[in-house]
Amino acid sequence: MALTTQALDAITAVVGPRWVRLAPAQLDVYASDGLPTRFSRPGAVVLPGSREELIGVVRVLAHHEIPFVPRGAGTGLSGGGVGDADEIVLVCTRLNRILAIDAPNRRAVVEPGVVNVRLSEAARPYGLHYAPDPSSQSACTIGGNVAENAGGPHCLKYGTTTSHVLELEVVLPDGRPVTLGSACGEPWGPDLVGLFVGSEGMFGIATRITVRLLPLPRAVRTLLADFSSIRAAGEAVSAIIAAGFVPAALEMMDRNCIRVVEASIYAAGYPVHAAAVLIVEVDGPDEDAVAAESAGIEQLVRARGAGSVRVAVDEAERARLWQGRKKAFGALGRLNADLLVQDAVVPRSALPDVLERIGTIAAEHGLEVSNVFHAGDGNLHPNLTFDRRQPGDLARVERASEAIMRVCIDAGGTITGEHGVGSDKLRYMSLVFDADTLGAMRAVRRVFDPLERANPGKVVPVHQCSEWRGQWRARRGAAA
């Protein structure tokens, strides 16, 4: 249904006129997220300031059957937090309170707008931290992390967001608040928390999130190894895991990325002559065990062709090495007006061949690619720089992206590791899933949202589902 004056008046009565955005200039702020290839101005933007206001707004939208798009800080990279002209974007950044830190039970309860890094800062005095650490953790929100099942460099050892969420209070698209899971973990029945985490806003909006906190590691060592070829670095990654090591983090950056970072304010002292570097972090409760593991990894990467291996001597140097890695995407903005951060996963053993093929694809399309990614779990992030104002640039990026997706799938991988499908990867879903599987996904969605009003047009390509195809054939037969 249309965004009527009656509906907008009812929403304004819930949140107040200050928190309803209608002017074109205001809407443009929310017309894209971190994906530079989609720009869509929503019909309105609403910023509720409390759980009660959020529930109230969702109930108004349900009454008027208005579709809506949940949104956090807008750092997503798949176009998932963007709405169309007949949709309302619900921004949760004002729901930003840490409601409780239960140190004895290593738990915290937060609202969805809490910025990721703030939670670890608040837990640090208790000797605890929140393990998922996306590169955007200084800006992204816990609610957005839940929607996307966000990862980060340390998910190799500690797992993605789904491994750390215990309980969710969510408001369903019809306005009903329900609780999934339990603060002590799922005691019985289906894992509804696991189902909700990563659902990209299609099932509802988390209003309160109970997460697991972990003890801060007592010992940490961070290594930087440089290589004369990307292939050698990729083979070293496989060798580390094959040897039985599970580092806390195992990241790779290629020459393009290294040089851009070193020319920026985020310079970390990476060797600019290297074709690739690995950042390897080992942590644990015991200094001797960490020292032994890091020594074993150092010996292994040297045997695999590392030119040098540098070990951070103190916390300041360790932070500097990580700053270069986590701010690499910002540094890449120096190359051109726009940056598309792609996301796919391949088996670790396929890394050398896939990385070489990605370089070839970029060259074939006249594009520059820079790679910085979670090498330990094969989660690639090829970064394509371009200028969408230039005729043909956007089309070349789209063609290159599809070619990269196909290469990753052919290597035994898939189309996303942590950035989600959103609207960007809809066209690739049928490359991985058949019509019956897509239909099953849609059926699960409709359990939570029968009218499919929550984040419509995202994740599941409805026109490729077996159910839709059957209806279309029936309609075509009736017309005949």
C-alpha cells in the first residue's frame, strides 16, 4: 500500500516529528549503504528512540501493510539496508544502550544500535571482550551484525556472530515481540536464534540481543610475513591449517593494497616490495603455549617462501599492524571515486589459483583490483575501484563481479561469506541453489512474514523459486 498521510501521521505520533525524515535531501542520506552500485531513495525514514517506539512503528506499518527495511549504521556492503519509494527505512541507531554486562556469567544484553567496538570497550574492565570484530567495528552495530551474521578477522578461531548470540527479543513484521533462544543457550527445540541470525532483516528486527562474552586472552602474538608471490602466500595459508594450527586470525593483503595503505595515514610499516603479506595472530591463556605455536607458524611460513617474518614487540606495534588491515578499505578510496568490496568464499587450497584468476578478470575488464581478506577461512574480498560517473565503468564492474562469482563457485566455493546477499547478489543465487531450494527459503521467510513486507526484494530471488514458477505457469495456462 502507499505511504499515506494517515500512516505517516500515525508514525509521527509514535516517534515525534523530529524523527521522521521526508525531505529529499534527508532521504538521500539513506539511499545507499556501503555498496556503491545501488542508489534508491526510500519513501520515508523513521528513527525510533526506544524499544516501545520501534514496536509501535512496526505495528502501524503492519496495520497499513506498508513494507519496511530495517537498517543499522549503513555499513553493509550488499545493498541490504536500502529501500524503494514505497518503503519505509527503520533506522535503529538510536537504540544504542548496553543494558547489562553480567560478568560472572560472561554475558551482555544490548540494544541493536550499540556500536560493535563499544561493547568490547565496556567489557574490558571485567577482563572480557566480544569476539566478532568486523573491519567496520568502529561504526557498525550489533543489530546489523546479527542481521548479516557478520564475521571479522578473528572469526577463524572464534566463529561469526551466530556463535556468540544466546537470546534475541525480536519484533515480528506484524508487530508482535517474541523471544528466541535463552540467556543460557538454546535449551530445546529448533535453533531459532541460529535461523534468525543472518536473515538480513527478512524475519523482523532484533530489539534486545543477549551475547556471549569471552575472557581476554592472556597472551597474544602478532606476526607479519611477506612473500614474493601471491601463490606462495596462498600456499602458506593452506600449510598453516594443514599442520593443525588454528590462529586467532590469518589475513592476507596483496601488493596493491599494501602500497595504498602505506601511502595513507594508516601506514603500518608493511613492506611495499612484497607481492603479499600475511598477518597471523596467535592467542591463548598461556605465554609458553602461544610462543611455541607462533614459533611453529614462523618456521612453516619461512619454509613456504616468506622473505621475512616480523613479530610485534608490544601492544602499540600490534595495534598498528591491525590498523593497516582494518582501515585498508578506507585507504583504497585514494585510488578512485568508488570502491566495490566483493565477498565470496573458496576452499583454502584453491586460493592461489582463484587469486590469479581474479587478477586476470580485472585486467580483462580494464579494472584495478586489490585483495585484502580473511585467508584462514578462504573468505575473499576483491576490491574493484572505479568511477560510476564515467560511462561504462559501472557496467564493467558488474561484468567483472559476475565473472569473479562464477570462478569462486567453480572452485567449490560460494557467493558470500559475511556481507550477505542483499540486493547485490540476487542474480547469483540461482548459480548456487536450484528452484526448489530457493522456494524452501521463501517458505521459511513467510513463516515469519506471510506478506513478505520485511526487507522485500532482498536475498531470495522470488521469480526463480519453484513456487513462483508454478504460479506463473498456471497463470499462463489460464490465459491461454
